[in-house]
Amino acid sequence: MNIILLGPPGAGKGTQARRLEKHRGLVQLSTGDMLRAARASGTEMGRRVAEVMDRGELVTDDIVIGLIRERLESSAAPGFIFDGFPRTLAQADALGELMRETGATLDAVIEMQVDDDELVRRITARSTCAGCGEVYNDITRPIPSDGKCTNCGGTEFTRRADDNEESLRQRLMEYYKKTSPLIGYYYAKDALHRVDGLGEIDEVEAAIAEVLDSVRSPAAARA
Ligand code: AMP
């Protein structure tokens, strides 16, 4: 089963992708994580990518399509969760082509809906476990009082360089200009499902599970 999680920065795509990995055995493909690994590598390409990311702009289609192609060709998995990819129509076309080449199918595109005020609130309070990537939020899901990550026990937490209000405004602008047309694109392909991303993490996970079960077994879901 291959799915795309679509939504603005802060909608909870990464958090839900990690749940899907844990509970459904799918593999998360996050272009944001891949690009953060590239910037940490200290290469010339990584340095250029870092500048673009910190400005809140999109990295070029060629780079991210190349990263996804590499992963799809080298990983065997029961299915992938595309998190933060595609983000442009050109990327969506390229993904369709890659899937055709590999004989894979796209089972569902899940649009996670969260209003802009909530996105700003979430992102400016966000921190991540340096050990495993578990996401915390000062307001809604603070780091436990013993200072240990609930997932891996790690004690180091980081804030993303682009998780500040200025960068976020630009990331939102990029989302509305370049990524939101994908909602219509996948609606027209009859693949789009909408989920309210405002609830508790467990509630959103349940709503996504309902979509995935209906896709896997449409007749049972109608019964
Ligand atoms: P994310 O972790 O998904 O929020 O992505 C962080 C940043 O990485 C974005 O603001 C972009 O600068 C870059 N990025 C991630 N995925 C893509 C993509 N599919 N296309 C272009 N840029 C991307």
C-alpha cells in the first residue's frame, strides 16, 4: 500500500507517518528528512540546500525527484508513506511515472486539514528528539518532565532551523502557491481523501486508519 500525506507544514504529516510505520509496517519517505541529512553531510550540495530550506523555499524538483527515485529503487517495503513529497505538480507527475515504471500503485492521498493559526502555534513550539525524530510540542505535547524521549529514552532535543515564524510564513506561501494545486490534481484522479488534522494525535490516526481500511476493502467499508 502506497500513500501520500498532503498538507501544510505543521499539519502532522511526520507524526502520522511515524505512527503508520509503527502500526502498519509501511516505510516513511520524507524528503524533508533526506534534505536535512544532505545538509548535515557538509557537502557543497548540502550547503546550497540548507540556504534554500532556511529561507522557507522549495528545493528544486530535480534534487527531490532524484532522492525519491534513489530510495524507491533501493528499498524493498510492503508500501511507502510519502511525507512532504510531492510538493509541486512536476513532482506529482514524476512520482506517477516512477510508480508506473516499478509497477506500484498509489492507494490514497490523504489531505490533512489544519487552519493557519494552529499551524503557526504548532510550528513555533515544536522540538524533535535528536535520537529518533519523535516530535514534541511545548503546548500540546511537552517533553516529559524526566527529560527523556518516550520513544527512545534520548535526552537531546533540537529545534529545526526553519521552525521560526518568518520562515514558516514563506513555507506556507510556498504551500498555497505550489503544493495546494495537488489537492485538485489528486481529486481528479479519484485518489483524494480528507482528514481533520486538528484533533488529538490518536484521533487523527484513527481517521487515517478508517480511510486506509476503506481503500483496502471498499466493499466492507460500504457494508
Ligand atoms: P519538511 O520537513 O517536509 O517540512 O521540509 C522542510 C523543507 O525541506 C521545506 O521547507 C523545503 O525547503 C524542503 N523540502 C522538503 N520536501 C521538499 C519537496 N518535496 N520539494 C521541495 N522542497 C522540499
